[in-house]
Amino acid sequence: MTINFVAINNFLGNQIPEQRIYLRSDKAARYIKLSPLIQTLSGTFFALAFCWMIIASLMLAVQAISSKSEKEQAIVLQQAYETRLGQLSSERDKRSLEAQTSLERFYIALRQVSAQQSDLLELEEQRRELGKGLSIMQRKLQDAVKSRDKAEERADSLLNEFNTVTSQIDSEFGSRADHQATLTFLTNALIKTVLERDELNTSTGEMKKRVVSLELDASLLQERGNQIFSRLEEAVDVALAPLSKALGKRGINTKSLVNEVKRGYSGIGGPITPLEISSESVLSDIMSKRASTLLRDLDRVSLLKLAIARVPLGHPVVGSHRYTSGFGYRKDPVSGKRRMHNGTDIAAPLGTKIVASGDGVVIFAGNNGGYGRLIKIKHSQGFISYYAHLHRINVKVGQKVSRGDKIGAMGNSGRSTGVHLHYEIRLGGKPLNASSYMKATNNVF
């Protein structure tokens, strides 16, 4: 379909007359002809431009009013957020102090149970020696009783013989003297045997009393040992629960991480070794099992603490700071468009100390486009942490760092609108919410 501009111009000419604009100079005169169609289009354009100016002015006025209200709301929300942040910081310090106090109590109790275990073993050895002495005394007493019985039988036999030959004493003076000596010897032997028997009876009674006393002491020591083990087991649970929770919540393969730590700390010896208790001890079955279980749990606590240090669960900023932007979609501060933010922004004064959030190896340290001065650290389990917009870098590629080591200072390099740290955690190249990892160990460290 073609538009007939001539017909339209003729139609408009009936309503709008043709106009001419004259341009005169010293030498000639010229004019510009404005047809009705051109006049109509020009008038329409200027009318639309005037309407657009009125509408834009109204929109700017409304936006100015609404932005003022949003700014006041943002101030109120910021104050509430800072108050809540202070409460969470106090709660974290309180839980950290409780965990440290429980661990100190655990080590004190462990030293006490070791000392009491030594005393108990010494008492057990004394009891065994006393038991052996008592057995020997009982055997000697039985032998003495048998000898006494034999002596009494012999004495009775001799007395009968003596009575039989009494009538012949007068005629047998030599034999009488011999019999008298024999009788005196037997009488002395019987008296000596009776005295030894009484002495053995007295010693046996004292031994029995001592054995009863030792058994009572052993029972009391066993009860105290049970109480100490119970407290130690509670302390281990208090220390172990937040460690397991911190790793489990983040979806970290705890078993693989602990095995990796074991391979790095595989030396034999040290303070954590199984207790050896004599098989003849009255506490060998129960105390040995509980001690072995407790030491295994203590070893697991140590391994989990070492394991947590190998993944980025620490906080990268030392000192006062505030969170300015979190993980997820947001309005880009430079372009104003909605874009994905892969990290967590933490603001603090220029030069604030930046530390490694976990043990690892530096795989990048230098300038990287929008990141500015950037440090990348590779951790266990494939984690990589990013520290961007730095003012200064204090590490080199290939350098090994530990959790809490200083690696740089906070700055404003790269694509940034102010002094802050852009902190990222990636696993297999995929960005993760770093704030949840920083909060995971609030009650552990």
C-alpha cells in the first residue's frame, strides 16, 4: 500500500495555507516553501516534545520524593542490622569462650585420671602381693597345724607308753632319764608349735582386714574414675558437636578430609596413645575400653580441628568491618543493571589486614581486570578463595599459607566504587555463598 502524499498535502491545503520564509542578502533574495504537510508534521513534533517534557518533569519529582523515603528506611535497616551484628558477635565470643573452657577442663581432668590410674595400678600390685603373702601364710599355718596334730598324736602315744612303763621305772633308772629327756623335748616342741599357730592366726586376721581395706579403696577409685570419665566424655561431646556440625552443614566430605589430614600427620608417638592396663586388674575390662574410646574421640577432635583449618571457613578481614553487599543478584553499582554478584563485599578502612581463610597454596597474585589486585588460594577438597580489590599483596604464587596468615591489605583497585574486599569461594569453578562459610565456625574458633 503506497501513501499518496500529494493527496494528503492537497487535503491539508484547504485548512492550512502554504507558507513561505524569505531569506534576503545583499545580492539576492531566496525563500523556503513550507507545505501544509510539513507544517502539520512540525506542529505535531513540537506538541509531542512539549508533552514529553511535562511528563518527564513529573516523573523526576515523584522519584525524588520516593528516593528520600527509601534513604530513611535504609538508615533504619542499617541501624537494626548493626545492632543484630553486635549481638551475634557477643554470642560468638561467648560460645568460643565456653568451648575453650570445656577443652581446658578436659585436659585437666585427663591429667587427673592419668595420676589416679597410676595410683590404682600401684594399689592393685600391692593387693596382689598381699594376696600372695596371705596364701603363703595360710599354707604355713596348715603345715603347722598338721605338725601340731602329728605332735599331739605322738605325745599321746608317748604318754601311753610312759604310763605303761611307769611300773618299770624303779628298775630301769637309765631308761627313765632317756624318757624324761624325750618328754621334755616333746613338751617344748608342742609349746613352740602352739605359739606359732597363735601368731599365724593373728597375722591371718590382720591380712584379711588389710585385703578388705584395699578392696574398698579400689572400689572408691573405680567410682571416682567413672565420674571423671563421664565428665571427660561430656567435654569431648561439647567440643566434637560444633566441629562436626560446621563441616556437615557445608556439604564437605568429612571422611575424605580427615583421611587427608591423617596422611599429613602420620607420625608415630605423641601425647595421644592408648592406655595399657594389666589384664589382672579389676578395672581392666571397663576402664580400658572407656579410656580407648575417649582417646579415639579426642584424636577425632584434633583431626577435625586440623581439617577445618584446611578449608576456607575462617574470616578474611581482621578488625572492625561491615558487610556492604552479599551473594546473589543485585543492582550493579557502576552500570545500574541487574547482575549476579558471586562474592561477599566487606568494607573497612584502607590498609586493613587481609588474612587467609584456610590453609592452602597461592595460585595467583597480581592484577586481574575488574578484580584489581587479586589473590587466589587453593585449599583442600578443590576449594579456591578469591581476595579482590586489594591495596597491597604480601604473598607470591606457589607460597604455602596457613589460616590467619596475612596475605594483603584492603584497597580500592579494579572495578570498585570504594575501599572494600570482594571475597569469593569457588568449588569446581562454581561460586558459593561465602558468608555462610564464614559463619559456619562462629561457635568453633
